[in-house]
Amino acid sequence: MSITQLARTQVQALTPYQSARRIGGQGHIWLNANEAADSGEYQLDCARLNRYPECQPPQVINAYATYAGVDPEQLLVTRGGDEGIELLIRTFCEPGQDNILICTPTYGMYAISAETNGVGILEVPLNDDRQPDFDGIIKQLDQVKLVFLCSPNNPTGDLVNSAGLLRLLNAAKDRALVVVDEAYIEFCPESTQAGLLADYPQLVLIRTLSKAFGLAGIRCGFTLANPEVIGLLLKVIAPYPIPEPVAQIAAQALSEPGLATMRGRVADINALKATLVEQLAASSQVEQVFAANGNYVLVRFTPGTQLFARMSKAGIILRDFASKPGLSDCIRITIGNQAEMDAVLQVLQQEQ
Ligand SMILES: *Cc1c(COP(=O)(O)O)cnc(C)c1O
């Protein structure tokens, strides 16, 4: 018997998530993972590195609670938003029996986490307006434990319609949890659904420091939910998930000066995004510019422009979504800094 055959059947069959890092590429301008172009500066105090950290460092929980306008009991800090997604699946879904529901095309980790844990996946594709098909989802509610929505959706950029979400939340009462992934919400903070948490115990939000806070490297995310949900997740999470240096950096990022830095970065990115969108819309090589509510924009290029290859030749790494259903000729561009956006526009304007 080979070692591979000793592994769980589920794992043997698994294709790992094709993260931007794993796909890689040759280049010097990385616009494929929705990372920020800079991280900021942080101090580290190494005096307590001999001690195990707190499971839920209070300085991080309290600072994020203030920032997000929720109670500390409504919060869980995790190793990136991805761990929050995985914990929800491991806490609420019985392997080999339960399902999650996803609205494709969307973020890939919901399906990957379900698969690794032997949990089924029901797909209800986005409708022609790229909104969740709320009627279609509601029909399936007795078949699923968790419904994953993403707002702004990665990669299409659309915000979830609030009236539809309310209808879904009411239908999901005592049947399923509705998870709204707000990884990019800092780029359109007025669109958060956090205001609904108090009235809808079946609502869960996912947040992260990886995007607007520029801290993808520290792996720090948050789950916002009613205290009963948080209590269940706390039973499943590892005893020391948040390394001490991560807690220190996260607390600094969530301090008043840290939040001001983040808001400045968001304003810069949103301004660069507006310029890029304008130029893309004016280009004969572009067929469609999708809603740009995050720090990225999905673009459908005219067939035959081979934009991805031309960018790659110029050292610019983007994310190709052309093979996804409904996203033919679509490429996602992360909004980097001014020089990076200039490089993108230069390639776009080249003679073909
Ligand atoms: C980036 C991202 C996350 C979480 O990223 P982490 O780095 O694990 O915090 C979650 N959801 C979406 C849609 C994302 O794009």
C-alpha cells in the first residue's frame, strides 16, 4: 500500500485551492491576489514570546469590536478569514451528510473547505444581474446548513442586494445560517450588513485584515455573529490560534492611527480604481468592466486581445477567470499603487 492510499479517500481525490501564490508566475508586478501594495510599520515586543498566547487576545477582540460596532461576545479572531470559513463548516456540517450552498462564480475557499471536510456543496449560480438567486436559495434551505454569500463578491465585485438578503434571513430562521463574506467591505463601508447582526441570530459575517489593512502576511481574520454561534466556534478552534506577534500587529493596525492609515490606503486605492475603470471603459479592447466595489476590478476583454499574455510578458501578474462559467475572457486586476496601475495602462495602450 502506498502512503497516498493511506490518506482519506476524500483527500486523495482533492485538488488543492489554486491560490494566487501557488499558481505563481514570472513577473515583478503582483496584481493577482488582491493584496495591498504596502503594509505599514509595526513594533514588536518580544518579552512574552516564551508564553503561550491567549486563545482570543483581548486587545485584538476589543479593538475590532469597537471598530466594527459589535460586542466582544459577537466576535471570533481567526487565522485569516479562511479559518473562519473552515470553522463554520466544521462546527455546523456533519461530514458525509450535510451541505453548504454557494452562489457561483464566487470565492473558491467555501467549496475547498467543504470538500476537505467531506461536506456536500449545492451550487445556485448567480442570476443574470450577478445577484444571488434568492428564490432558488430559499427552495434549498432544508438541504443546507450554511449559505455563503460574498459582498462585494470576489471576483465579480457586486454587493448583495439588501432586500433579497432580508428575505433570505427571514426564510432561514431556525433552518440554516447565512454567512456574508465581507472581506472587502472597507472599500465600501456603507454597504456592511453588520447592522443586521443584532436582529438576525442566523447571520454571520466574515472579515479580514488581509485586504484594506494590508496585512495578508499575518493571517488575521474575524467572524462576527451572535454569541451562541461564537460560543460553538470556540469549542472547535485550536487552543492557541493567534501567535503573539500577530496579536501585537493586529492591535496596532486597529488602533486610532492604524485605522487612519487603513482609511487613507482605501481612499488612495478607490481613487486609482476610478481612474483605471474610466480608462478601461474607454478602451476598444474591453467589452465589459464589472462593478468595482473592492480593491480589484473584473474586466471582460474583447475576444482575441490575449491581454493576459501581454501583461505577463511585461511582468504583470493578473488573475485569469476565463475558464469559470459565465466569465469567458474575464481577468481580475488588483488595484496596486500608481506605478503599477500606470504599467497596466501602458500595456493596454500598446499596439496589438
Ligand atoms: C481574501 C478573502 C478572504 C480571506 O482571506 P484571509 O487572507 O484568509 O483573511 C475571504 N473571502 C474572500 C472573498 C476573500 O477574497
